[in-house]
Amino acid sequence: SSGINAEYGGSPDTAELFFTNDVKVLLEVLHRNIIDRGEGDTDRVYFMRLLDLVVANTEYEDHTHYKYEIYHLLKQVSEEESDDRESMSEASRILRKHQILAT
């Protein structure tokens, strides 16, 4: 698993420690890590869960950085024809939870 710790973006209190540019860079890093992980890689789900926490606990709606890229990546993962049901389910859950990604 990665050195990125879920505690940093896991709650609104810890998320306040990030500057907006930090959040933007983190979103790009998470996006890249999800792309780099193949089907069935447990880190892929881990990075999607971190992405969920960052969007949920930061002021993402103020800048919606990388929204298009994140939406299309999650949509692609959710619609994969594979045996990686955990990744597909997690991507679908995030898309349902964060409607802002689809707008």
C-alpha cells in the first residue's frame, strides 16, 4: 500500500490542514495511482477510497479540480467488464455519493 495516509483527508478537521493547491495536487496523484493500478490490485480500491475522503472532507465544490478526469476514470472503472467487482462497486459508490463529479 502507499505512504499516503487516510487520516490526512479522512475528516474535515484534518482536511483543514491542506491548502487548496495541496488538495489539487493530491487529487492528481490519486487519479494517477488509480490509473496505474490494474484490475484486482487492492491498492486501486485504497486510492479510490482516499479520493472519496478528499472530495468529501475538503472544500472540493469550491474548485472542482480535475473533475472531468476523475469522473471519466471512475465511470470507466465502474463499467469495466472484469472480475474486479470490488473496484467496480467502489467507483460506482463514489459516483453516486458525489454528484458534483457528474455535473
